Amino acid sequence: MDSTWGRNRGPKRITPADDRANRADDAIADIHLTSHCRTTVPFYFRLNDWSESLRRVAAPILSCVPSRSTDSASPRESHLALDIRVKSRLFAAALSVLPIQAGAANLLAEKAWNHGSADCANANNPAIEILEVDAASYILRQDKCVHVEAPFIYVLFGETSVFVQDTGATADPGRFPLYDTVQALIARRGGKQPRILVTHSHNHGDHTAADAQFRGKPGVTLIEPNAAAMRAYFGFSDWPAGQALIDLGGRTLTVIPTPGHQDDGIAIYDAQTDWLLTGDSLYPGRLTIKNWNEYRSSIARLAQFASANPISAVLGTHIEMSRTGQLYPPGSRFQPDEANLALTGEDLSILNASLQAAGTKPKEIVLARAVVAPIGATQRVLGGILKSLGVR
Ligand SMILES: [Zn+2]
Ligand SMILES: [Zn+2]
């Protein structure tokens, strides 16, 4: 097909206020596709049914293409028409403006991460595994044979800045070249060198170890991993009340305080992917809770936020359980059949309801996709010692 297809403008940048209003009727973007026959089609994405959205936009475009037809009254046939045309420029154009949630959800749902080895001495997985969810959104995982915590790291590009959440569990750039990896992603993306903003989901050593790789480098803003630096940077004057925004240039992140697992925890919401990054506050595994009531409040705060904003995935920073909900033994360097990293808004809602039902007295809560484990005074002391040693 030799038609030329294009957008007469890119995805409309949506402010949080617009976003909420638009999402009231499930529309999250109005994009116009212009075909060679000058048909301009408003393109409204639906959050939970992108194929239906695609059908609605594709039908009038297809109808102006000679020798092609589509029955816009039949979703099935229209969908087939799109499938047939999967290699056409039309579909490429349509794909390029698909809501990120569609592709991201599939990638995240299907992704099986490297999960360590029974023989780390002879394993040769890369120190950092990279998942390119889209050209501007990456999830990295430190290999379990490099460090048993195997934390996840998030790298999100805006037009002027790239956001890096956490720096992993190993300081040595020879064993864990995180800074170089981020620079490689920047180079891969091309264009003007963005500023690099490094923040932490919280200030445990398995999320801050490679800070020194970034500290003092040109174009890098590193929020030092302590309460004073973090609160001052984001302007939290009444911690843990309030929220802050991070402007990456055309991409805005919302910062939500989440103390409980650790005093300086924050969650990040990305309105471009609809990801809620929850750090160690929620992931598929054993959630150790230092301050029970702060944690309950934090999860309630997140659940409230999630009820008012679309959530495509709840993404934490570890995997510690199998797909069948079995926790791996602490210190496991080999985790076959891992649970999926991506949790859902429903998982968050279930956690919140369980915590509220549990009341103010700490108790273990076993859920299908996470286990809440309040830590006692002895463990807190031990944790403090490990932290001072940079272990945890
Ligand atoms: Zn932690
Ligand atoms: Zn951690």
C-alpha cells in the first residue's frame, strides 16, 4: 500500500485535571489521524478496550482506502481487517499512537525475568536485565547472582529529563554498571542529552547502593537518600501529607509519600503509562513493615489515589514469591517460576481492605499475591545494624 499516513499532531498532553475529566467517559486522548484522502479522524482511546477504540478509528480510515473494505458495524470483521493489514502503514501508524497500556500490559504480563541460578558461579546472565516497555519506559532488574535482592529499577524518559528510580544493591560499577546502562539507554534514544534525575523508592541499601556512580556526574541530579534531602527536594513540609510533581518535559510523575516499610518511602505515579511504582511497599513477596500504622495509612492513601486515577500496573521493586503464591526462602539466589512483577489496582485495594480490617495492632496478613509481615523490635534493631552496614 502506498498511501501515506500520519498524524496531524501527536498525542495531546493531558493535564491531571483534564485526565480525570476525560477518563470519566473512558477517553484518554484525542488524536487525529489524517489519511492520504484527507480524512481526519478523532481518535479516542478507551482504557480497557483498545481494540474497540482502534476499530472505531480504523473503520472510517479504511473506508477511504480503495480495494479495502471494513464493516464498521461488525467489531469482529473490523478487527479482522486490522489483523490482515498488520504490516501496512496504517497499522503502524495506529500502533504508534496506541495507548501505552495495551502494549505495556502484554509485555508485563508475558515477561519472565531472569531469576538467578542454582549455580551462580557458572551463570552468565547479564548483571542488569533490561525490558524496553516502550521507547521511553524501561524496567531494569539487577541479576540475582550479582545480588540476592535482585531489585527492579525504573527508567522513564520525558522530553528534557530521564527519571531513574533507585540505583540497585551493588556499588561496584564493574559488577553492576548502572550509570553506563542508563547512558546507553540515553544514547539509544538519541537526541539531546537529557538531565538525569535519580530518586529512591526508599532509603534501604538495596535501592541506593550505586548512587556514587551518578553522584557528581554532569547533568545528574541525585536526591541524596535521607529524609531531609528528599523532603526538601520535593517540598514536603508536612510529611507524609501532600503530593509532589516531577516534570520530565511532557511527562509528569506524581510523588506520594508511603512511609511504613521504611520512613522515607515514596510511590511514583506515571500518568503516561498509568504505572504506580510502589517500591518495597507492595510487590509480589514478603512485605516487611517497620511502622504498622504508617504503613496502613500509606496504603490507604495509595488506594484512594488509585481509585481516582487509572492504574495499568502496580509495580514494586522485588519478586519474592512464585506464581502459585509460595514465598521463596530468604536469601534465595534461584527463583524458578516467579510470580509476575506487575500487580494490579485490585491487588492494592485488597491489601488496603485487609489492613483496615486488621486494625491498629500489627499482624501478619497472607494474601494471594503478597504477604504482609510486620517486624518486631528485635528485627528492627537488627535491620538498623544491617542498614548501617549498607546491607539492607
Ligand atoms: Zn526496603
Ligand atoms: Zn528492597
